[in-house]
Amino acid sequence: MITVGVRELKQKTSQLIRQVREDGDEIQVTYRGEVVALILPARRLGDDQSRVQAWADLDRLAAEIGARWPAGVSAAEALAEGRR
């Protein structure tokens, strides 16, 4: 697994995405030494059942996030707060 800081990610985005696409590399993105994101290759889903399951998983995740989301806070507000 490759580890890069946010600044390096900004400078080498095309190169890093090419490595993910062509080599299947996984990249950890760090901010001040802490892993804050992962860049993983997208896997092609084999059949319709896999696609149905993937969407069901996303729906479950959305419901879980929605259940914990603070009342009266929009996604834009949460993002703005996270950038401060």
C-alpha cells in the first residue's frame, strides 16, 4: 500500500490514479501523519445480483448515516465545518 500526504496527492494526482487503475495499487492519504482517506481500485461487479447487493449495501449505509446525522445540519454545513 502506498502512503501519501495531502500535498503530494495534489501534486501527483494523475500519476497516483494511473497506478490505482493500471496496477491495482491502494493509496492511503494522510493529513499531518493521520490516515484520512483511502483510494482503492473500483472492482467491476460480475453479475446483476452483485449490483443489487451493492446498491442494498449503499442503502443500508445511507440509513445508518441518516440515523446518526445531527438534526438541522446540512451536508454543506458539515463539510464546511470539517474544512475549518
